[in-house]
Amino acid sequence: GQQVMQIPQYQHVQEGEDFTTYCNSSTTLSNIQWYKQRPGGHPVFLIQLVKSGEVKKQKRLTFQFGEAKKNSSLHITATQTTDVGTYFCSATNAGKSTFGDGTTLTVKP
Amino acid sequence: DGGITQSPKYLFRKEGQNVTLSCEQNLNHDAMYWYRQDPGQGLRLIYYSQIVNDFQKGDIAEGYSVSREKKESFPLTVTSAQKNPTAFYLCASSTPANTRELFFGEGSRLTVL
């Protein structure tokens, strides 16, 4: 089945710095979803990308889908302590969602 | 309030015992899923069901069983055949119109003593 790889596994930043996590696949993806899981919590859906080269923004979060639809990124501008958590990408095919291992973000105030 | 309810939140089990985790949703979603999460890892799909009375194995179904007798309910049984059952179990559901957006319950943390 399809696999998605996420890097980095961990990222520690000072509050106010930017953060980026990357999601890569060896095969072309039809879609990408991003989720956020706060410490001790459950994943919460953030956004879905389906078009080649698509860029979507949610306040300080920018999501991109690569032109070849084999990679995606989530960029957070000027991180805040409320951004801490693990960010997962997933790709869905035939009703099954496959998740990356996630990037855990910690923010030092 | 619509949502997904998982119970129990924490569960301890002795080796060799079966245990059933409950998942109930009142979102009127057709599809339901069970994922397992281990520390530092992503979510791995155990079983999923797209309609009542039908379900399919996911990537790590061995040692688990499910049933889908009602649209609202999708219980997961962790059997004694599961070699390493200690984990965080997450149930999710999705609408037929958009099976790509998953709504998750708060999870059940199972510890085998």
C-alpha cells in the first residue's frame, strides 16, 4: 500500500521561530490530509489538499501540495506555545487513510 | 453534542485475557475505523467498516476482531493472540461524502500487565 514518510521526527523551536514539517511519498498521491494531536489528546483534522501545487493557509499555518503530488509541507510562522503537539500527514486511497509517523513540535517560551 | 465516544479511557489487562474496547458515534457516519498508536509512531489501521455488517482488515489486524451490527457502534476486541497489545487505541469515523476527513474519539489506553 501507499506509504508516507515525515521529517523531521522531532523539532524544538524557540517561541516566535518558524517551523516546517515535510511529508514525502514515492508514489503519486491523490490527496493529503494534515492532523494535529496535542499531548495526551487525539488527532484533529486540519486540512485536505487535492490539487497539484495547491497552497492553503489557516492563519499562521501554510499547507502545500507538491507539483508532482508526491510531497507536502506544513509551515507555521512565528510559533506559539499553543502550537505544541504532533503533526501528522495522511493519504487516503479506497477509503483507507495511511498516516506518517508525525513530527513532534515543542516550543520553548 | 455530536461526536465519538470511546470507553474505557484506561484499561489494564492480564496476559491471556481478551478485552473489548467500545466505540459509539452519533454523527450518522457510515464509515468507522480502528487505529493503534505506539509511542513516537504514527497511526496504524487495524480494521475499518464502510457499512453496517461489513468490515475489512487493515494493516495490522492479527490478534484483533471487530463487529459492526449497528451503524453507531464498532467495538474492537483485543484477543490474547495479540502479542504486544499495550498501546493507545483510537476509533474514528467519516462521512460517505468525504472519507478523507476522519473524526477521532479520545482514545483508549490499554496496558497489559
